Amino acid sequence: MRVLVAGSTGYLGGHIVRELNDRGHHVRALVRNPDRFDPVRDAVDEVFTADATDPGALAGCCDGVDAVVSCVGLVGKAGRQTVWDVDYGANRNLLEEAGRAAVDKFVYTSVAGAPALEKLQLVRAKRAFEQALRDSGTPYTILRPNGFFSDFDVYLEMARKGRVYLFGDGGFRINPISGADVAAAAADALGAGAAEVELGGPDLLTHEEIAQLAFRAIGASERITHIPAWILTSGLALLRRLTPLRTYGVVEFPLTVLTHDVITPATGQRQLADHYRSTAVATT
């Protein structure tokens, strides 16, 4: 199968490119910044360079492909654009080009659901695109993964510096998932019918337990400081009042996750503890 992967230079996109390549698919990578392409270059057959927020630049990107896999998103990428420009707008542009080219399948990697998250701008933008995808007539699969292992590398970085800071008592729970497990689900979706799938890792952990895993991975004694959760919630309220959407829209999601349970079905196989150990060794 010939597959266009959008967002191919990010954490998840890199995993998807390699998974598709390993399964023998022909991979066309949609790349906005060629300077970030080197890590996956050996797993890609074709490159199409364009900014997906510019519909004109996407012309022809889906020609001759059977499917599109999109993991385009703005989390953690501050700049001039908003989540509505990228998580909704860029994906909508890509969907319209896919429809023009009559692709057989569109796989979209969205985000896990939880009551506290649905009001956030990022999630609202993603849900709006999900609805556009449902209404498009293009066969689709929507994947809603929990937080990625890479999102929790910040705990490993703090542990290396000697102390991990947690909001509240550290008791909020989450089951983060490996990008490799999400990539496998994306590749499986190419041959499946329409579906909307929640994805999570095998281990349900509190943030306190995640911090402890980080210290164990580097062989250091635990030093964890708890910060009252109200400081974060008050800070977010001020951020929303004092900064534009392009600023608060990219940070309110990861910060909200720190003070709420986010639990999804355990579909993945890889464990965060193993990720921490391998990452600790690789960066030593």
C-alpha cells in the first residue's frame, strides 16, 4: 500500500513511518521542515515538502496514494499558529486533498478523552476535525491515544537534575503509551473498517509512581517535591486571561493532564519503565 504520513518528523510520526516501512508499505512523508527529516530518511520512499496550514501547498500530495495517516498537531509547539490553525485547519486541508484524490482510507491520531480535557482548546479543535472526518464520506479510523512516553521524559530530566516536582499529592493516574504501540495500531487500521479507538499503555500509574520510575532508571535516590495543585490551576486561569490563544492553547492541555485522571483501555504492550531505562542508558 502507498501511504502518505503527515507529521512524519514528530515523535509519533517517526514511529509510524518506521512501522509502515517495516511492514513493506511505500511511505510518502509530508514534511514541513526538511531540516528535521534526517532521523526517518532511511525509512521513507518519497518526500513531499509543504506546510499543511497552506491548502495550496498541499496540491498533489495525495495523488497516487492509497491512504493517509495524519498525526499533525501543535502540542508543545509555541509559535504564531493556534491549535485551530493546525489541529483543525491543517488536518482539514489534508482531508480535502485526500478527498480530491479519492484515497481509500484516512487514519487520524487524535487525543484521549476525559471530562476535564474536553473543554480545552486543543481537544475542541481535534474533536471538530473528528466530526469533519466523519462527515467527509472518506473511510476513516480515529485513534485516541493517551499521553506518549516521550511526554513523560520531563520527569526523567528533572530526576537527572536531582528533584522531581509534582502538583498535588501525585495521586492522579494515567496509563501512558509508547509511540511504537500507537504506530502499530495506525498500521493495523489501514486494513480495517471504520472505527474510533481509545489507546493506552499496559500500566496504570500515579504521577508519584512515574517519578519513582524515573529515579530508579538513573539509579538515584528519590527526591520529590509536591506543589499545591491550586497554584497550577490559578496559573492556568491567569494564562488564559493574559495571553493569546496561540500561547495558552499549547500548554493548557499538558498542564491539565497533571491534575486529573486520564485513563484509557490498556491496548499497548510496552512499559514506561523499560522506556526510561533505555532512554537513561542512551543519554548517559
